Amino acid sequence: MKKAFWLLLIALLGLLGYWFWRGSASRPEPSPASVSTSVIAGADGASAPLAPGWPQGDALRVALKPDPGAVSLSKALYRDGDEVLEQRWPDGSLERWWHPRSAPSRYIGRDGRETVADAGAAP
């Protein structure tokens, strides 16, 4: 009887230890490249004003991993479904993409020129 109790206790402790070990292994450490979110009211989060006609107002901003060489990449999600991506470069230039739900996509390049995508094509 004593032997069965100790074997059961060891098996239970082993199972409990395994459960804790698996739980800690499944949670990765937060890294600087992980996604972060914040709610931005108005254009407070934008450093440069958007071109006329681009969405403005309350948005959910998400920081994403930028392209190689870029400083940052952020995505703003608006209530009506529009998405605006903004990528910053070390020289201070910006790239912006606007993907509205019911119109062609628009793009502002690092040189400041705005282009509108053809129907079905991305800029």
C-alpha cells in the first residue's frame, strides 16, 4: 500500500512538473519586433499630415516589422475598414499606402508623389 502511494505521488509530481514546464515553454519572451497596439485619437500619432482625402480621425495603430533598412512601419485601421500603412526611412522620408474598402488603393512614395492603383492592381 505504501509503495503504491509513493509511485502515485511521484507520477503526479512528474505530471505536474511537465505541465508547468510546457506552460512556460509555450510563452515566448516579448521582443522589440513584436506587434504592439494603441488607440490614437485624431492625427496625434502621425508626425506628418496626410494628403487631402486620406482617412483621418480615430484609428487603431499597429506597429509592424519594417522592410530591411526602414526605421518603422505602422498600420492604422479605421472604423469604416480603410487601412493606411506608413513606413519611415532613416533619411526622414515616408512611404504611405491607403487601401480603402470601396476605391482603388493609393500610394505616396518617398519622393512625395501620389499614385492611384489601376482596378485590381496594387501600387
